[in-house]
Amino acid sequence: MSVEKNDRRNFIGMSFGAVAAVGGIFSLVALKKTWDPLPSVKAAGFTTVDLSPIKDGELYQVEWRKKPIFILKKTADMKNDAKRDVVVGGARYTVCIGLCTHLGCIPSYKGGQFVCACHGGIFDVSGNNIFGPPPRPLDIPPFKIDGTKLVLGETGPEYEKLVSQA
């Protein structure tokens, strides 16, 4: 009779352990799914811009991750900057996050310069700070070139090259 009680007690203990292990595994899977970003959030991380319709000297603005992105197609008379220019199909572009590096204001494009009205910061056509309190050039967002399209939010070899030169 004592052996029968031990067998029953061992069986109940093993059963409880198995149920607890299965429940723990399901809990861990559910926990991981709550930590993963939603598909809508992942999709919002990338913005594709077709550069082919942009005219010379035109400033094109898009939004990426709730930030303004300035894309300026340079004309032949605009100063080239090998450290910051994005070259796509022979055309040179300035691609930068449109937030002043001083306090985060949105500069406007006037007369071949980006001008921040808040504190008088001025950036050239390549996004380099040339006057005022901004401590550094306009930031370049991560990008990848796909033919004539610019994919913002994905790092490509062109972006890696610009970052290594900066």
C-alpha cells in the first residue's frame, strides 16, 4: 500500500510538472510576441522615394519616422560635396533630415541655403553648417539606392560610404 501511494504521488507530481512546463513555454512565446514590433511599425520604418521626377534645383520634402527629409537635386552650378552628395544616375542630391542640429527647428530653403529662423543658423546646399549656433551639419538619414529610388530607413553601401567620410 505504501508503494501504491508513492506511485500515485510521483504520477501527480510528474503531471503537474509537465503542465507547468507547457504553460511556461506558451507564456514565453506570448511574451516574445508582445516585444516584437507590430508589422505596421516595421513598415513605417521604410519610405521609398522615386527621384526621377525631381527637377534640377528643386527641393523635395518627404516624411520619414515623423521627421522631415529634404531631398535637393543639385544643379550644375551648385557646389559639389563628395563627403555629403548622394549620386544617383549621374545626378547629385543632398539628402538630409530637415531638423536644425541646434535645437531641432525646421529650416527653410532660401536662395541656395537652408536657413533656420529660430536662431539664425545657416546651412549650405549640401547641409553643412556655415553660420550661427548649429554645432554640426544636417544629419543624413540611413538610406539605400535602388535604381532611381531612394529607400529611407535601410542602410546601403552609399550611406556607409558617406558615414565613413563624415
